[in-house]
Amino acid sequence: MEYRLSIISVYFLLVSTLWFSGCANVQLQQKKVAESMASVQVDLKQHEQSDFKQVEARFYTYKSKELVFRVLSNIKQTSQWLQRLDSVEVLTVYNNQQYLLRTIINSPWPFKNRELITCVNTSFEETIITINIVSCSEQVAINDLYVRVSQVESSWVIKKRGDPLVEVNYKTWIDPAGNVPAFIFNNELVDSTERDLKKLNAIIDDASLEQFSY
């Protein structure tokens, strides 16, 4: 369910609940709000040129958009929330907002592990941080140990919704290459995305800006 309550409306909802139902009902309402904040909404969209579907997901946090960005950009921590990640490394840093990334995905048997070479571009605005990730496969020679994934479209949009509510939107489409049946790949997308983003949300909740040097 898409979260549409502002901080002010939540406040008045809790006040009215207290007035009519007592403290016990206020605690129940607070629990429901907390559960909504912890949930991850995941949808699959048909891709116009592929049988492999696009994932769109969102969750909310009371942490700042700057902190969310720092957690996402901390590649040493990525394996803690991205289950199938085998390794990730920055190959080239072009500037503070652009770099070249190499990611190895641990594919389930009998498929070979996948290698992604991507360009990561970040833009910063007053209320929004956007991270766009696209294939830059041609910039690195093929490694025969892996199946090279050359069709990737992914993004993160970290948007300030209120003070301090922040919405995190994730969108990705990948053609896994090789002989992977689309129905098997698509069936895994919702559960795996929801699982990974719940872990990410938990890491964000436990993080603080003091943990980062930048």
C-alpha cells in the first residue's frame, strides 16, 4: 500500500484515536504506522522490448536522504543486503559523481555467474538525489569465467517527502543473458527484491552520518 499520510496527518490521527479509544488504541495505531514504514512495495512491469520484466520498488525512512545515499554508495557494505552479490569493485573514478563499476552476481546452479560493467552517475538536487546505472560493457574486456550482462537499466531516487520523511525508489531491468528462461527469472524478482530492500532499510535505520568520513 502506497504511503500517503503526511507527518501532520499521522499526528492528528493519533490524537483522535487517543480521544475516542484510549491509550491502548494509540499504541496499536503507532504499531501500524511503524509496520507501514518498514514495508517494501515491489511491482513488476512489462518491458517493451523484452520478456524479462522490470522491477519497481519503494520504501520509506525517517533517516535523511544524505544518509541513505551514503549507505547505498558504501560498496563494502553492499554484500550485507544484496544476497546474490559475489563481489563489487570500482574500476575507475571519473569525478565525484561518476565512476565505473564491476559487479559479479552469484547465479544459482546450473547458470554461470554474471558480470556487469556499469557506469554510475549521481545527481544532487535540493530535495532529490538520483543514481542512474547503465551498461558500459564495451569499456572492459570480456572475462570468459563469467557471462557478461550487457543490457542493464537501473536507478535509485532518494526523495525528501517531509521533515524527516524520505522516500526511496528503486527501478531496474536486466537481461541476464545466456540461456536463462524468462519465467524462472521473473518469478524470483519480487521475493528477492523485497528481501534485499528490507535488509537495506534495516541497515539505513541503524546507520548515522558519524559513521562516514564523506
